[in-house]
Amino acid sequence: MQILIVEDEKRLAEALKQILTEQKYMADVVYDGNDGFDYGVSGIYDVIILDIMLPGKDGYQVAYELRQNKIDTPILMLTAKDTIPDKVSGLNSGADDYMTKPFAPEELLARIKALTRRRGEVVLDEQSFGDFDFNASTNTLSKESKSVRLNFKESEILKLLLANPDVIISKDDIITKVWGYDSDAGSNNVEAYISFLRRKLNFINSSTEIKAIKKMGYRLEKKQ
């Protein structure tokens, strides 16, 4: 899961990022509303955590402009402004949830999971495709009695393919979702990890293919 944090208090922003990365989420951090909008409008994020009192555009304006640009990414406003009118303004501007500071990390994580469930994009702990099973909580790929562990990036790529089984996923989409918006990763990185995944599918004797579609990307295919 890829999360954008828009928070001008740098120590808090880094604390939020640590909470999320400990849960194996990818997190990008920006410190003002202008960057928050520019990153958010890319549409690559699964959740945006948005402060209200920001340099440049404030959080209300960022949320409103993202919705005007037809970005439907769930937005969680996380702010010290805790009056009812503040909450109403936040929700009316386009936020999906509103949480006040200080906060408990457990509640923040629960709210994020609830937002992704509403959007229908949460990855199940156990999934099957073709003749293999994948356990996202242990990053284990298995078929019958054979199993193998995936590393973090292999697991994230497989989750992306499983979440969109009938869609060709481009290399650019894989890079932004798995390596991050500002990553230096390129096509060769994607090709290498696709190769690693194919080897592990072969290791468990799966007949499922990660099919390369020329000049377009990859998708999972069940062999007939």
C-alpha cells in the first residue's frame, strides 16, 4: 500500500512515516499544501494523510482541488483543529475521515484499513490465483506441499498483479507503487524482480505465468 503524508511538522511527519513503514506500507512525505496537491493528483496513492494548517494551500483547499480533479483517493485529515465546524469543513471539502491530534498509532492504522476497505482495495491475507496460493501476512507463495518466501518487493509486485488480475500493469505503475514516486528505479529493476517471481513460481511447480505484453507491461495468466 502506498500512502502520502502531507504534514508541515517535520518531526511528526517522520514519526508517521515510521509508524507506516513498520507495517510494511510505502510512505512519501511532503511538507506543504502545494506539494501535497502535486503528489496527490498523480493518483498513485491508496490513502492520503492530510494536515489542515499547511504552508501554501491549506488542507481544505488540497482536498477540494483533488476532488475537482476527479482524484478519489481516500483522504484522512489529521489535524489539531478539533471543533465541530472544523470537522464539517474538512468532510465537506472532500475528506473521507477526520482525526484529531494527539492520536494513538493503533487508531490511525485502524482508520487507514477502514478507508481501504471502503474503497475495495485492501489486499486479503490469503489469495489464490490459478494453481497457487499467496499469504500476504507471511509473504509465502505455495502450491500443495511446496512453498517459498517472497522478499518485500517481490511480494508488493505480486499483490499489485493479484489486485488487478485482468489488467496489464505497466512498468511505470509498478515502479511508482513499489519503489515510490521519487524513486530512481527503472525498467531493469522491474524486469529483475519479475524474473525472481517467475523463478519462485517455477520452484513451487506453478503453471501460472507472469505474461509480458510487449511495450505495455505485465499480467497474470492461467495456463489452459
